[in-house]
Amino acid sequence: MVRETRSGPRFSERFPEKFSEFGQRKPVEDGIVARSRRGEIGESWWSGRFLAVLTALGVGGRLSRGKTYARAGQVVDLAIEPGAITATVQGSRDEPYRARLGLRPWADEAWDAVLDALAADSWYAAALLAGEVPDDLEDVLARVGLSLFPQGSGELPMDCSCPDWSVPCKHLAAVAYLAAEEFDVDPFALLRWRGRDRVTLLAELRDRRDAGAGVPTALEDLLDRFHRPGVPIPEPPAPARAPASDALLDDLPPLALDDRSDAREVLRPLYRRLGEPPVGGVG
Amino acid sequence: MLALHALWSPGRGVCLWAEDPDLPARSTSRARRGARPHPFAVPAERLAAVWDIPTATAGVAVLALPSDPDAPRDSDDLDRGETGPHAGAPVLADWTVPVLELPPGVGPPTPPEGTRASPSVAALRAVDALAADLVTRGRLLPAPDEDDGGDAAKRSSTRIDRLVWRPVLQGPDLVAADTLAAALPPVCRCERVPGEGTASATGVVEAALAAAVDAHARARITGTEELAAAPDWAHALGDAPVLGDPAPPGALVAGLRRWAVVGAPHAGPARASFRLDEVVADEFHHALDDPEPVFRLTFALQSAQDLSLTVDADTVWRDPTALRRWLDDPAEVLLGELGRAARVYPELGEALRVPRPGGMDLDLAGAHHFLAHVAADLDRAGFGVLLPAGWRAGPARLGLAAAGGHAERPDGVVETGAKIGKDDLVDFSWRLAVDGEELTDDEMDALIRAKAPLVRLRGRWVSLDADRLRDGLAFLAERRDRPTVGDVLHLATTHPDDVPAPLPVESLRLEGELGDLLAGGTTLEPLDTPSGVRATLRPYQRRGLSWLAFLAGLRLGGVLADDMGLGKTLQVLALEAHERAEGDPGPTLLVCPTSVVSTWAREAARFVPELRVAVHHGAGRADPAGKAGDADLVVTSYGTLVRDTDDLAEIAWHRVVLDEAQMVKNNRSRAAKAVRRLDAGHRLALTGTPVENRLAELWSIMDAVNPGMLGSATAFRERYAVPVERHGRVDVAEDLRRRTRPFLLRRLKTDPTVVDDLPEKIETVERCGLTGEQASLYRVVVDEMLDKLDDVEPGIERRGRVLAAMTKLKQVCDHPALLLHDGSPVGRRSGKIARLEEILAEVLAAGDKALLFTQFAAFGDLLAPHLAARFDTEVAWLHGGVSRKARDTMVERFQSGDGPSLFLLSLRAGGTGITLTAAQHVVHLDRWWNPAVEDQATDRAFRIGQRRTVGVRKLVCAGTLEERIDELVANKRALADLAVRDGEDWLTDLSTDELAKVLTLDAEPEDPEEGDDDDGA
């Protein structure tokens, strides 16, 4: 990924009006439309942190046009994958542009360290599962030398197939805004971008937790209590807790048989009989 | 002793085996591969003898057991007497063991005597017990047996050979099954089946449950008449598992597969729940001796559909795999829920900073915070909150309770009775009350010291609102001084909203005489009849005097509301005499209706001759100041009071007595305003009816004697009048009664305490029949009225018509002649007269006298000569046309011994103002619908002076409006003390349909029996 280095006023700042007349965007059916209709996009602190990286680049005009694109539904599709957010954006040309925001996934060793830390403190998983990025998650990551967010634009390579040589262009900006909204509702999306999807991440956490829980199930691991119950054997249930032994039949769908009888009604007298345990109990 | 074991064999079901300590401990086999014979397992034939199960079959199983190189390790339950040291860690090795295979679905029986059973037996017995319980509760479904050797071709077809019963594991049953799996000793699943691994605990429990449920269910229905009556296919669920010919109904198998979805294990969506407990013992069950209480908040997963299904977080962490069967990701669900809850309850976050959070410990402050605030927030946010019984989320109701004892003069002398003064001090203490329960000193101390407003009260923890608690404690700290009697009584009578305390005063207990006063003064020591009184007070009158004197000593106003005839006049005069025995307190002003001004003067002269009485009334009256100067009692009328208010208000009266105080029931009346201007040290009101129509009247009378005591008229209306009158709030009425009780003394003639002093009154309703003539006339009147009402708008005209019709109906009930105005003879045309004649025959035979009341003068005109002729006796007839003089003569003659025995009175002319105690019988010939009016008439006979029991009879024609309304009046009477509306207006407001119900004749006529007596006409 090669980023242009520029000096002097940017193109858009030199010819702002002209650029805005560059072309009319083509309408898109079923595009991804930003939920935010006005003002800022990105409600959570974490999507704010992500967008701050773009804001710091100082391409204000393009960002606001990107916001307009995001709200107009110009983004046809968007995928947050390990290492990259890729999207198709409909611009003024017939052919939609391909936009991509890259982010270096953490190495497996780094992930192991992260997962170890997360498994040791279930607050993080609890918050993530509750739809929030815990505000001290970055501290944990910092301890293993990682950062959740790109540290400046240098860690956020972006490219787009549009002719605009500004980075980000409005297409990339639109994609970033929509990604931010995705991060709002699913903080796991941020982690997926860093290399682990939700299912994998939770499974790895679960494995670590279960390993610590120390409940082995294989016979080989149970030789020390081979004849003993794992938990106290429950007392036999108190007899007859339910009002009627045929109540379950009422929850069943009708089962009409060939002879026009309903299997439920055929069975009902038998169920009533089942409700009468033999005198003397069992065993 | 044999050690018995049970296991679940995937192919064979429950198998039993045993170890024998007397067999060699070591194996001689040197085989390196394959299973070796277990050296000390009991041989099959001996097993069968030990267990004695005829249906069991002997077999051999390969078991994987913890072993040393040359022998399986002894089980925990095998007792050899001595145990050699083990060389090293055991390894799993296979041994062939003789087993006893139990028939399908049969659980291990009770272990025989002389053996020792390992937990494996108990575990499989528990599985069997759950299966039996599932069957009993009907938690099972028939299903096609599709577990048929994995034959996919067979499975896909609808040709199913067998039906089986499958357990339905849902909700708590699922947890029970999972708990069984967690408990299952590994030895229960140690059979080594060639080509397969050993079974999982969950798999064993599932399979054992399924087999046992199927077996129990079949056993219970086999041979029953229900099964005999069932179609062929159903027999596959009983003793004939194979579906034979004819083939099962086509839809059956597919339908049963659909049912299996309903019966699939699930517990529904789950939420986090939080259970707060006090920790009373540590994890080793040692009681905690830490004086500071410790609380534990336990996290759990709770089924949102079945709240009884709750799994502690520790269980979720211990074995999440088992729970995964009913919840996709139990651990993730729990964690996510906890994360969500941490937003509501941020302190929770700290407790999550471990790998497997199970709960958090709370100190007193934390527990208070949780109970007072968090619990409700969590509940609102959709989480479960479980508290021990008696605990409650949210702050408890905090109030004040006051208790006091005896009054003392400021110089320390304890006073009693009427000597207690308003400024005496009362031994008095305030306490806090929680949920209405008064705290003890210890509990209050604990609360003051507590770091959080959480108090253990009667075995439960109660959280309090910190601000209110602080205010309450501050209030208590300020109340160190002893209050005066006046303060305390003021507190007792003031509405809580008006008490200047930060918390509501929930209870006030007073001991001694003050307490007695609050309780209604019924046990005050009665005063003796004062020396100047020329009469002997009855016991209840002496109690009344004592009460009056007590209030007077406290300079508190009172309302003496005794029933008419109980001697209110005498009690007031006795009070004046009592006080004047000790000196001259100054003049008393007595205000009464004009009609009784002279009566008062006369009575005063009669009962207390020494009392100097002056009358300030009538034309040419002098300046009252002169009279007050040398009189003890100044009697005036309300009218004169209004006219001479300025003059009378100049005088400092010792007391003002308001006789017939209902005259001031309207607080905006000129009389009431004038009374308020009077300057008096003490005020009394006398009335027989403190509340005639509305509660506001009580307020007016109370306010006249104790200004301001019941608050403003508006406040009274809001607090009492509206809730009681409009909403029928009994509790509010009781509260009002409690507050006014110290100042209102009302004795009814029927009071047990008064009845001792008065003869009894026996009321009966006599039902009479109608003659055929009466009945047909009655119907005509009703039909005519209902007919006419149809085209009349509600209003005066309609009321008029209803009233007119009801008058006619009552007349018909009395006698047809009253309606027909035909002057026709009395004859035997009225059932009521027939009954009356019977009653009077009895009365006269006993030599008694009777009063007969009617509201129809025409009836009296007709009846008087009839009865006179019928009984050949004089009948006095008092009606509106009789002159005053003739009336007095009549009364006098009746009261004397030789007068007439029967006194016929019109209700209007004879209902009030006269005393006819010579009569022992009162007959109401027709009903007046306001019970108070009837009672008043009855009281002519039932007055002071009556020495015998009075029989009161009310004649009512059965099936007519008289009877219907008698029932209504009886119901109304229950409320009569609070409010009864006058007259018959309430009847006229009934709808036409309701009227039809009340009025329509509901009885067959019954003509008086022939030969009853001769016709007196």
C-alpha cells in the first residue's frame, strides 16, 4: 500500500466548487443506509476513536461528503473481515468503486496473549457480550503491546478505485462511517477486523475458561474419584408435583388419524392411568 | 462384606457387579493385551444369589477400572481391613467382570442386607426415580423407535416397527437430569464396548432415563382397561412393542415426529438473576462470629419462561457442556447478561474481574444499597431478583411511634382523674417504627451505629431511606423534654399531615387515665352524685359526669351525644354542681332552642336548686352582663344569641353549653358564627344526633367546642367526608372515630353498659297477609303507576307520581277503604287488621297497654271506633286535630292507672315530645321508611321511667313494598349512625325497573281464616 505524500494545499481546497461538480452520484437500490440521519455518525466512544483516525487526516470536505454518501445509501455492500473492511461504493460512474480499509490483524501469539488476559477477567467478555467495548480494554491490550485502534493513519491503509487521489476519498469516508455504525452495535466487529470473529473468539475464551474450571469428563482424568459422585446425588423427587398427568397432551398439535380419531384423545385415558404409580413405589 | 456396584451398559442396560474382599487382590494373568479377569469380582452365580432378582440374567462385561499393573484398585467401598500402599498413580485398564443384567428399564433394587453399596447404585436408582416421576407427571411422549441400528433406509421410511415412550425433559426436569449427569460416578459408565469409547455421563443418564421411562410407562398401562379399549396401534405402547398388522395409521409416525419437536429439551430464553442472602456460616459451615453482617449476592441463570428454573453461575462454570443442551451458550448468555446488568449496577463490574464470576460479597452498606435501590432497578431492567422471605426491595415504611404514661404536675405530684391539668407533664417517649413495627431500644441503637440504614428486624433485613431515617433520628433527639398533657392530647387528635414531625405518627399509646380518655373514657372512675344534686345519677350518668369533669379539668371541649332520654340535661347540671362545690368558677351560658328555654330553667331548679339560674330571652330582656354577674347559669336561645352576640361576647364565661347542638351543624350559620365569638373557658355540646346527614355536621359541632381540632373544613372534607361518604372507606371512618373518641361520648340505649340500667326493647317485624281484595287493588295501583311513569321525564313530576303511588300502596296494605274513600265497613277486608286484632287480644289479656302508630289519620279514624267496638274498650286517638289541652289530658290519663289501654297515635302528632312509659307495647301499623322517625316514636314508651321490657312490633304485609323496603331499611340501619337521608326521596330516585322490582306484589293473598272470630264491624 503506497500512500501519497503531498505538500501544499489539497486539490479539494484549491477547487472546492469545481470538485463538487465533478459528477452526480448514481442512485443505488438497496444500498446500506446510515442509521444516523443528521449530525455525527458513530455513537459509541469506540467508533469515535476509530473515526478520529480519519478526522486527524484533515480532509473535512471529503468526510462530510462521505457522510452524505453513507446516508444516501451509496455503499452497495460492506464486509468487515480480518485485516480489511471491503466495500463496493456507487459513485458517479457506472462502475462502482472498490474501497478497502486495511488493518493489520494481530498475530496468533498476540491473540493468545489477548485471550489469556480476557479469559482471566470476565468483565471484558461480559461487556462485549452486552454490546459494549469496555473502556479499559485498551489497557489490557497495551500490556501485551497491542492497540485495538489504528495508531494514526499509518496503520490504516486505505485505497479506493475512484480517480480521486485524496485519501480518504468520500467513498472511503462513507465506508468508514458505515463501519463505525456497525461497531456501535457489534463491538465484536472491531475484533473481527483484528483477526478473530465472534464465534471463534468466544470458543477460545470458553476453552480457556473450561480448562480452568477443571471439570474433566474423560474416565482417564477421573481415576481419583472413580466411584464417587461429582456433585451430591439429588434426592428423589417429591411425588406428584403436576396437577394432571395428561396436561402435556394439551400442548401438542392435533394428530388426526385415518379413522378421524385424534391421537391425543386416544392417548388421554392412558396418560391418566400413567398418573397412578403402582402402590409401593419403585424399586 | 461385599461392595456392590451398578453401571449402565449401553447395550444391556443396568448391570450389577460386586467386589469381594476375601478374593485375591492380585491378578495372576500376565496378559499384556485385552481384558484380564477381575481377580476379586464376585462370580455371577453368587451375584444372583445375593441380589435375588429372578428376572436378571448373568453375563460378563469388560470394565475399564483404575488399576495398578497387576490388579484393579479396590473401590472406595471395599473394606479389606488393611490397605497396602499404592506403588504409583493408577492407570485405566480393562477387566472382565461377571455382571447381573437387569431387565430393560429396571433400576437397581435396594441393596441386600450385609452388603455395602457404592454411590453408583444410588446414582442409578436416582435416575430410575426421576424416570418414574416423569411418568407419573405425564412428562413423556410416544415416539417411533428410530434408534434402530443406524439403518438409514429404515429410518427414512414411515414403516416403523416399534413405538417407545420418550421422556420429555423441560424446565426443572432438564436441570434435574443434568444434575444427575454431573453426579454420576465414573464407574457407572466404565464398560468398554469394542469399537467404541466409554459413554459420556450425559449420554448414560439420557439412555437410562429413556429406558426406564419406557419400561415404567409400559408397566403401568399394560393390562388396564384403558389400554384394552384403545386402538391397535396404541398397544405398541403397552405390552406389545411391535406395531403389527394392520399397519399403523399412516399419519401416526409423521405426527409423532412432529410431537417430538414439542417435547424437545429446552428451558427457553434465559436471563440473569441475582439472589441476596445473609452469610451466616463460612464455607466450612462454621458460624461467623464477625459482628458485622456479611451478604452474598449470587449470580444465576434463570429461565425466562419458568422462573423456578434457576441455575447458579457456579454450576454454569462447572459444567457448561451439560447446560449447552438447553441453552446454546449458557456461559456467554450469563456473561452477556452480567455485562448488561453492570450498566444498571456498576459495582457489579468489579465482581466480574475473575475468570468465572459466581457472585459478590457485600457489606452492610453494599447490601443496603442493593436492597434500597439496585434491586428495583434490576427488576425494571428485566433481571431476576431473589430475596429471602420477608426481605423486600425498596425502602421500608418509616414512621414514629409514641408512648406515654402518667401525668405529673410540674412540681412532681402525680395527678389522677379530673385533677389532671392541661399543663401537667407526661412521661413520654418517641420511637421509630418500621413497617408499623416499633423498634426496641437495641434496634434503635443498632440503627444509629449502623454504617448503613439497614436494620435486622424480627429476623429479616429491612432497608430504610437514609434521609428520612436521619430526619427521624434528629426529631427524636430533639424530643427530650416531657410534653404537657395538652401537647399529647393535641397530638392524639391531630391528623398526621398536620403534625410537625418529619415522619408520620403511626401509633400513640398512652397508659393511665390519659390513655383511658383516648380510648373513649369508658373506664374512668365514676364520680359520685355531687351533693347539690337532688337526684340519684345512674351508673352510666356518673361515668358521663366523670368524663365531663375530666375534660373540663383539661379545658378540652366535649360533645355529649347520648341517646335521647338518657339524661344529658342531668349530667350537665351535675357537672355544674360538682364544680361549684369547690368554689365559684364563673357563669355558664347555656344556649338551647327557644322551645326548651323554660324547660331548662325548670329542670335546673328541680335538680340543682342551689344553682342560680337566669333566663336571657324574650322581649324586654336586660343587659346580660348584669345577669351573668349574679347567676351560675344563664339560659338563652340561639335566636337571642344571634341578636345579642356583641353583648354576650363581652362576658368571660366559665363555660358555654350548646344544647341541641345540631343547631350549629352548619358552620356558616349565624348561630355557629355567634358561638365562635363567645369567650369561654370550656365548651360543651349536647346532641342526640351528632351526625344527621353529613359528616361535615360532626366537624361543625366539634369545631364549635374545640376550635381547630379537626383542621379546616376543607381539609376535613378531603380527609374524611369524601372518603367515607363517597367511597365508603371504613378505615377512614375508623380513623375519624379514633381521633374524635376522646371528645365525643355517645351512649345508646342499647349499649351493654346502659342496658343494665334500662329495660330491654324487643323489636319484631310481624308479617301479615293481604286479602284478595287488597291484593288485586295493590296490583292495579302498581300497574297504573308503572304505566304512567313510562312517559314522564325524571324530575319533580315523576317523584310526585312515585310518592303518590307508594302512599296508595301503603294505604292498600292498611285497608282497602283508605284507597277507595267509600266509607265502606271495616269488615274482614284487611290482613293487617286481622293480625293487629290477634296482637291486641294478647296485650289486653295480659292487662298491658299499647301504643299504636299510624301515618294515616284516615286509618286512625277508621280503626279507633273499630277497635273500641271489637274489644269493648276505650281507645284514645291522638291526631293533628286534637287540641294541646286535650292531648295533655289524653297523655295524663294513659299514664295513669285507670286510663285507656290502647292509645292510637298519628306518627306526626304523637311521634315526639311526649312520654308514654305506661305502654309496654308499641305497634307500628304502617312503615315509615326512615328508621329514625320510627325509633323516635317507639321511644315514647322506651324512655327513662320505663321499668319493663317494651315489645315493639312493626306490621308488614308480606310480598309487598312494605316487606321489600323493610329489608332495605334494615340494611340502611347499619349505616344510620353515619348518615341516613331523610324521608322517602331515595325511593323516588329508583329507576322504573328497580321500582317495578320493589313494588310488584310477590305473594298470594290469604283471606283471614274463617271462624277466627266474630266480625266486629
